[in-house]
Amino acid sequence: MPSPSTKPLQRVCILAIEGVFASTLMQAKDFFHMAALRHGRQQGLGLTSSFDTRLVSPDGKPVRSFSEVVLPVDGALEDAEIIILPPYWGDFQQLCRRYPQILDWLRTQHANGSVICGEAMGVFWMAQAGLLDGKEAATYWRFHREFAERFPKVLLNQEKHLSDADNLYCASGSTSSRDLYIHLIEQFCGASVAQAVARDIFYEVRRTYTPGRIGFGGQKLHQDLAILQIQEWLEEHFADKFRFEDVARDHGMSIRNFMRRFQTATGDKPLHYLQRLRIETAKGLLSTTRKSIKTISYEVGYDDASFFARLFRQHTDLSPNQYRRQFQHKGE
């Protein structure tokens, strides 16, 4: 899976505005600062961070959080490879009038290849800037109606906790944003750094969903609606027993036409795409549950645990047990 950006990671900017929830802002700061320290050590820099994690406000001045804490910032809006938009408390229209520079900043940064991540109400900034038009998005369930009415051109998925499309990532809340940060750390800093950060920070996180869908949104930016429907069907039925011949027929295609169109649209052969869906789901189960390898194998669609283990190693260079130990090991 290629990195979401071809740029080397030099700076992560986290937006601070009046009414921001300080806890979510600092969660992002802690995740990426820890990643920068671990990546720096891996690069031979000792205790020096390999990239900067900066709090920025529209005018470079301190802001008052939702809980009335005055938060100092590192500067004004600036270039960054990753931009984080935390949730906030306040009227969005008033915030748009107060901070018009945010929208131009986001448009410019995205055009330059930056990865932009919104959490809950933070996703509104991305939509207001027009970046999510025609793309899938997710947000906190309390805001579904307001978001859908305000941004009818955005494809709001009320069933998802995470979405990604064209370097634009949406997280519905604090737990899903943690999964998103780990995903980005893995893409920019490598799997070992991501796993170490997950070990140190996750503790006893309890999810109401299974992580593992991040990383496929970029493969939905095509115009083949039939293939897009099949991708969405696969996300719901990846663990089922089925034949691609039947899937193709159900969508009005011959198997030959389906294979060609699927690879043209997504860049992946259907079987490899299905395997990735299953392996990514298995990675989430290995790192967040104590289920046996056999049980996880069955839950993601493989009756033969030995075959699943071989396939897992092909995709990750680790056995399922090795992958789990890297997350659960406490000695580092």
C-alpha cells in the first residue's frame, strides 16, 4: 500500500480555534509527537524528533478551549504534510465568519498534496472548503442530519466511523481518530513505529466497530459505478463464501469483463483486494482482542488457519502471532 503522500513528513499541524476540545487536540499532539521521537531514534537521531508537531491557530494567537483553558500555539497557519482538524464547541457559521482564512488554507494545502484529517465537527471544515464534494465522509452521529443538510454534495456514510478519499480522512470520534493516527503513522513512519505508539497509548481501548477499512478510499475515486457498488458489497460480505463469477453476474457482467473493469478502476485484482480487506480486518482483531488465531481466521473468511497464517505473512512479513506480540509486548 503506497504512502498517502509522496512528501517526506516534516510537519504535522493541528488546528486550534476558540472552543476546541483540548483533550482531542492534545491526543493528536501526543500521538504524533511520540511517533516523531520513536522515528527519530530509528533514524539515528537519538531523542530528537524526526518531524515537527505544531499547534496552529488562524492568527497565531492563543485560543480559549471549550473548557476555558487558554492554549498557547506554535504559530499561524502554515504548510504541513498532515493537517489535523479537531472537534470544537460552537456555531459553525459564526466560526466560518470569524476564521475565513481556514478554508483557503485547506484548499491550498490539499492541492499541494497534504493529508487532511477531520474528527467529528472538524470534518465540517473540509466539507465547507469543497474538498469532500462527491466523496465519502463520516462524522459523529449527532451531526449527521446537520451535515447532510448543509453539504448535500458530500456522500455522508452514516454507518462508518472512518472514511478516506483523495488524502482526505474523516473520523467520527476520539477512538476512531486514534485508529486513523496509527494508520498515518504507519504510512509515513513505518509499521514498527506505528505498532510501538499503539502499544504505548491504546491501553484498554474499547471499540464498537472493527478497524481495518482505512486505506481503500483512494481506490474508490473512479467513475465505474458498478465496480464501486461491488467494492461496497465486498466491505460488507468479505467474510462470506462466494464466487466472483456470481458477483459479476449479479451486477450484469461476465467474469472476464468484471476482472478487467475491477483492475482498471481500482488498480487491484479482485482476489488481492479481497485478501487485503480480510488481512486489514484481521490486523485490527489481533491488536484489539484476545481472540485465537483460528477464531480470527474464521471471522475474516478463512476456514484453514494455516492458509490464513501464510497469507497474513505474505501481506505483512509477520506471522499473526508475531504481529500480535509487537502490539502487546510491554518491554520496550
